[in-house]
Amino acid sequence: MFKKRYYLEQLNTQGEDLLIDRNNIKIAIIDDMEVPYLESLRKSGYNVRHYKDIEDFEMLKSYSVIVCDIRGVGKHFGSKLEGAYIIKEARKLFPEKYIIAMSSAVYKISVTKIIGVADDKIVRDSDLDRVSNAIDKAVNTMSSNRLRWLRLRDNLLNTHNVDMYDVWLIEQDFIAAMLKKDKKKLENSKGMNHVNDMVKGLLVNFISGIIF
């Protein structure tokens, strides 16, 4: 007996499951200075928390969107790259998260290349409309578990070279989990049997962020 096959297009018809309101998408802003548009974002319904710095990456696990300044943060990691180091490592640890690099100056080519892994870049003193547009795009992307999966799938295939068949198995269980609103269907995916511990960690983080 053949197992039922699922298609990602099936998720397009889920309606409210993909239209998560702003309050459900947690945003972390990492900036050692005061954030002038913080209250405006909150009044607009965004779920935002401001950190002057972070001590470890565990602090970011529950956030879908990360906005990180380039200068004056990342001191606990001892890297001269400061915020660029946070962005670089966050991309490795959380490939499906939406990362926005925030800067106030032109940086060396090496730093510019590193922050190139971010999804967007904004100037620290941008007007509220520019910031809101960037945040809105991030939230809309992260509101869709389908889009989050596509971001992770690309990382599994191209960065970690996970076997295409195993990725397909995980995808099938992801779609089933979404349609049936049951995370266990993804947690118990046979596609995870052949991946290494690092990839399993990425998948665990992804599963924890799924919102029905």
C-alpha cells in the first residue's frame, strides 16, 4: 500500500494557518543604543523586544525575526566582528529565521561580505516607514510556515548536503504535520534517521517555531 503523497501547494489553501497576526511573530532587536522607533513598532502591533546585547545564542531561539546592529554588540563572544559575528553565527544556527542587519556606516569589505547573509539591511537612523516596511516584510515571511520550510530546505540541501530523498521525506512529514496540526508527525520523520546531530538541531529549532 502506497503512502499518501503531499504537495507544498496544499498549504496555500490553509487560510488562517498561514496568516499569523503580528503579535505571534517575535522580534528581537539587538542594539547597544536606544531604539527610537521601538514604541512605534509596538503600537503597530509588533511583538518586539530590545536587547542591549546577548550573552549566548540560546536567547534568540524563540525569535523568528532578528534585527542586529553591527557595532557595539557581541561583546560576550570576544570577536572583533561585533554584530557581524552575531549575524554570521545566527544564520548558521537558525537558517530559517529572518535576519536584518542594522548599520550606521560603511564597513570594510570583509564585514560587508559577512552581513551579506542577512535577508535585509537598514540604516540605523532610517525613517519609521523604511523600518516598518522591512519589519513587515520579515513578519509576513515568518508568518508562513511554508516559506520558513523552503528557507530551511534550501539550507539542508545546499549547505549541509543532506540527501535529497531524506529532505523529501522530511518535507512530506512537514506538510502532513501542518495539515493535521500535529508536530509529532514531523518530530518522528524517518528522514531524520540519516542526518547528523547538527542538522537534527536545526530541525528541532524549526519544529519548535511552527505556529498553527
